[in-house]
Amino acid sequence: MSKQITSLILLILITVSSCNTDNKQKADNEALPNILIIMADDMGYGDVGAYNPKSKIPTPNIDKIASEGLMLTDAHSADALCSPSRYGLLTGRYSWRTRLKEGVLIGYDETALIEKGRPTLASVLGKGGYTTAFVGKWHMGWTWQTKDGKALKKDEDNVRYDPVLFSANEQNVDFSKPISGGPIDLGFDYFFGTFGCSTSDPPYTYIENKMTVEMPSIMSRDEYTGLPGFLPGLMAPDWVIEEVDTVLTQKAITFIEKATTESPEKPFFLTLALSAPHNPFVPPGFAIGKSEEGPRGDLVTVVDRSTGMVMEALKRLGIEDNTLVIITSDNGPMRGGNGHLSAGQLRGYKANIWEGGHRIPFIVRWPGKTIPGSVSSEIISQTDLYASFASLVSQDVGEYGGEDSYNVLPVLYGQPIAGNDKQPRIFHSAKNVYAIRKGKWKLIQGTKGSGTGKVLMTEDSLKYNGQLYDMLADPFEQKDLWDNEPDKVTELLKILNKIKNNNSVASHP
């Protein structure tokens, strides 16, 4: 009898303990916000009305989010192009530490840029209890299986797009077999999207998780061939460029609905990587003529529409107030039309080392955390999201991961961080030109130009030709102080070279 009583007591204690654990886990998860990142492709600092009152493009949905949250005015992508900047955001690591020193991934020979085993935002948040998804443009490579069982041929000359080699590789891909090294292998629970730029890079078809949704069985249609920025290649028969962002947006909403209804006890992390306003500038019918900037501006209104659709879904599902929403871009814009300043007053555009290449819109809506309509001049890089979200879920960044990421979580609340501006951030152009920002100073190494031309170097790295700007007094980079501040040039070059030659920003002075 005593044994039975003892067993009963133990059972009760175990049950109570289990309930307490479950309740604690549920409470912890309930305290964590859903996280939604909406990333436009080439949307500039001056494209959004909240940043540029003179914008020729209406962005009412994005502007509304800015009025309900926090607008950062000194936020940056780690790179001035899309493949490397996306790598930086998801890994907290500069892409120039990888094989990708310049340009973007183009071609079937490109294997996964994110190395096997490297932690990502998705894997970190997954360990913290999140359901994770990526919808949209991936553009960081993965491995295709081939018809002959051999690896796809490498572009040894680094031409980036050799039509003959590209076509040979494309014809050898077995689209009926699963990919590897993509989002599902890097911590995401769900993926729906495209291999490269959704509207300009073959194959023109969607991948869901690891499988091709519709076989790309025809060559790209004549109405697309010849469009600026469009690369010919295999296309799914039902593929329509103009509908890509609508499809991606609906898939993102479907994921949110499913995650909310099927696993309400778990928060979700979703990145929606839209194709607009990347070229070719072919807006869908509903967007034609919506801006005064022209077709590119019309595509910015597509980003705004998608943003509004997702926000409406959050409201309909009753999770609007428990979702951290970030609206941003992968890099700076292409030059605007009809007098529209796509980069605002910033100098330069996409691919450039000047601010227009990498200073981007960054809006945070976090009910209960951000003050509606607030503005912050705190500097952040998209690489900083890795350490910040790791902190949110109490995950240790560790030795392998987030090497170039600072925890700026308070900045996302709208709170300043003492010394944050003194932490060096590195920026990078399309042609492997580096810049360092530390405090008010920004130094560009190796060129007097935009960073997309010839780099001028000498044997002495401390005597590289370059540019130096006081970003507080001269945010538009009009007055080069390189010859006026030799001590500051020497100081910043030493820090920059040390970071470039080290595996982490943690060792900088």
C-alpha cells in the first residue's frame, strides 16, 4: 500500500513538474514576438515617402508603419549588392570573408555561399523556439543535382555569365531531384522562392522546400528577352514575371496563417524577400502608372502593396500587436527617373561604396517597444540582426557564427547604446572596395571614385589613395578630408586592415 501511495505521489510530482515546464515554455514563447522581415530588392533611401517627402512614389502602407514605429536614418546593408548583403544579414558575417569578393552569384555552377554547418538567423531562432520560413529571392546559391551525375562546370575565368557555359550547365540540371545546401539545410522550416533574382535570373520557376514546383521546360519568352537586366534561360510554361511578387506575398500570408493556427504556442520568423523594384522594370497591370517616377517607381508601389497585404493578414489573425515588423532593402537603388531622387540626397547608387550604395530604409514596428513616429540616428548594419536576435532568445552566438555582428537590440526599441557609434562597421562595393565607419568618420580605401572602377593601391597599405568624410558635418560626402586628416587616415586604415585580416570584428581596438 505504501508503495502505491509513494508511486502516486511521484506521479503527481512528475505531472506538476511537467505542467510547470510546459507552462514556462509557453510563457517564454508568448513573451517572444513573431518576427517578420520584408526585404525589397534595390529600394532606395529616397524611394519611401517617410524618408523623402519629395518622393515621386506613393508608399502609404510603408509610411503608415513608420508612423506606428521607429524609422532608422543610419542603417546599412553590409554590401552594395544583393548576394553578399543577404549573406551578411542571415549569418552576421561579411561576405568578403567568403569566396565572393566582388559581384553577385550568377550561374548554375555556383554552390551554396553559406557554408555547411554555419549558423544562420533561422537556426538561432529555431533553437529559441521559433518556426522559421523564407519566401522569395534566395540568391545565395545551392547545389543542383545533374543528369549525368557530375558536378556542374565551374566558371574558371569568373566571367559571371558565360552564355555557352551557362546553357551547358542549365541543360544538365535535373530539376526533378531535390536541391541541397539551400534554406531547408540552413535552419529554415519552410522555403518557397527562386534560385536567383526572381525576375532576371534563370531558372524561372519556384522551388518549394527542396523541390521544383513546375518544371522549367521552355526557353524564356520573346517578350522578356532583350529587357534590360534580363538573362535568357529555362522557364516554367506558366511563369509570368509581372505576377512574381503577388505569388510570393500570398505564399508568405499562407505561411503566417498556417503557423498561427497550427502552432499558436510558437512564434514565427519569416523573411519575405520581394523581387521589386529590381530590373527589368515590368510592373503588373494594377501598378502601371501608380508613380510619377516611371516603371521602376511603379514597382516600388508593388512593394508597398505587398507590405499592406501582409499587415492586413497580421491584423485579421489578431497577431498584429505581437509581431516585430522590419521593412528594409538589400542595398541601395538604381538611379531614379523623371527627376526622382531614388537615393534621396545621398551620394551614389547601387554597387557604389558611397552612402547611396548601402544606406537603406530600415523601419521597425514593435508594439509596446517602439514609440510611434519615432526616429533614430543610431548606426546599425543588417549584420547586427544576427547577434541582436540571438540575444532576444538567449542564444550564445559562440565561436562559429555572427563574427561581424553587434547586439543592437535596444536600438530596435528606439534606445541609444553607449559607444555604439564607436563600433567599426565595414561596407563593401561591387568591385571589392572597402569602407570603414567609426564614430563620425568614414574612410574609403583605395579609390577616389565610386568603388566600381579601378582601385588605386601601393605596396604600403597605409598609403592607399582613398577618401575620408566627416559624416556628421558632411552626410552627403561632398568634402574629401583625406589630405587634411593624415592621423585619422592612418588610424582608420590600421583598424580596417586588422578587421580584413582577422576572422572577427571582436579584436578591433
